[in-house]
Amino acid sequence: MSKIFSVFKRLDLQRFMFACLLGVILFFNTACSNKPSIDAAASEGYKGIQPTSRYERKTPDLRYDDLQAPEGGMNRFSDVDPRQNTLDEQVKTKALIDRHKRLVRQGGEINPVESAEEFSRDVNKSIQRGAEDAKDAVQQTGNTLLKKAQRAVEDTTDAVQDTLR
């Protein structure tokens, strides 16, 4: 308890009361004032309330590339999730069906052998690419392993030499 009283005795009571009084005056002055410090109508930048049409984009924003074409939904884009929009797939499917029907009508036949040959060429290319990638990966792994082994031998040699000194 004596410590608390000694703290109060050390404080200069006049300065403390003066600082509190200034704080109260500042608080009431700010709270009770009904005039703004700067008249808003007289300021240079004030032009009144603007209509919301001011904020609509009249020209395309060149800072950003649109990933979708503007369609008219919320925020100028479609309201449909692109993953659920299957219109493109339906168009492609319809084009393939129409092509095959036209070939059949013209007397042309759909040659399954050509399709199989194309498929085998694609598979062959994929296998070759896979083999090349595997070869590169094995070579890179071998080089990395060799470098690490050389580093380990160097570190061991340095450690042995330091021990012998």
C-alpha cells in the first residue's frame, strides 16, 4: 500500500490535473461542435451527389484481359458456371453427327481402319515422348546422384584432414 502512495506523491498533481482538464475540454469541444471545420460546399472538389451512372464503364478497361466475352449477366458476364455450360460440347457433337450423316448420304463410308491408324500413330507418339522423358529423368537423376556422391567424398576428405591436423 505504501508503494501506491509513494507513486502518487511522486506525480506532480498540478500537471496531471492540467492534462486531464485539457483532455476534457478537447473532448467536449469536438463532441458539442455542430459545424464542420471546413464548409463542404465551399471546397473546390465538391460537386454534389453524382448519379450512379457515372460509375458504369463506358469503355473497356484495358488494364485487364477479359477471360469471358461480356454476355449481360451480373457484372457483364454469364450467370452460368462455365463448367456447367455444355453448349460448346453440344455444338461439336452435332457437327460430328452431321458430318457422318453427310458422308453416309454421299455414299462415302466411315473407314474404321483410318481411325485405328490415327489412334495407333497418336499412341506411338505418346510412347516415344514418354520414353524420351524417362530417359531424361534417369539421366538427370544419375547426374544429381553423381554430384551428391562427389560432394560427400569431398566433405569426408575435408573432415578427415581436419581431424588429422
